[in-house]
Amino acid sequence: MNIDAKLGKRQMEVAEYIAFGYSIKETADKLNMPVNTVKSTLKAVYTKLGIQKATELSTWVFCKRFDIPLSLCQPMRKIVASALLILFVSTLFVRDDFCRYRRSTQRVERVVRVRRYFD
């Protein structure tokens, strides 16, 4: 991956949309460009950066946008992934019916209030 590659304004716009998960057609619609122009621009971006996948493009755009050295991206991703895993595992130990119970009691309170109002 060519870390120091300089992209033009239009190339950077296309790269950002693709990196953020937009399809080629959606990118073309957002930028008011023909689909073939987006494809050729994206091909030029991949060539300049020396990459082949959209995930690599996402990494490059994220690091460039937030001024993070590319060498720190890998450890940062591991930290974020670990935090998300801990969050997911901790939700497994919380009672499932807690949210349902709270919603049902709120409904009961509303019905009671409405009945008291009309009685």
C-alpha cells in the first residue's frame, strides 16, 4: 500500500464514498457522475494506492481522514474489536426479558392513566 499517495479532489471524493460503503452506482448518483467515470476513477485510485480491495481503501481513507499513522491502525482495530467483543459478551449475561418487562409496564401505566381520565 502506498501510504504517501496524493489523490486529486474528485478521486478522494470517490474513494471516501466507496470506503464508507456506498456502491459504485450510489456514488455516481451522489456525485452526479456517470457510473463508468466512477469505475475508471476508482481504478485509478486503486492503482495509485497499490491496493486491490475496498477494505484496504477503507483503511487508507480512515487513516488519512483522521491523521492516524497507518502503523497504528492495526493495533487500534484490535483494541476496538476487543471492546466490541466485551460489550457483546456482557449483553449475553443481562436478562433478556428485562426490556420486555419494562415496556409492558409502561403500556399498563398508560392504559390506566387513560381509563382514569375517561372515568
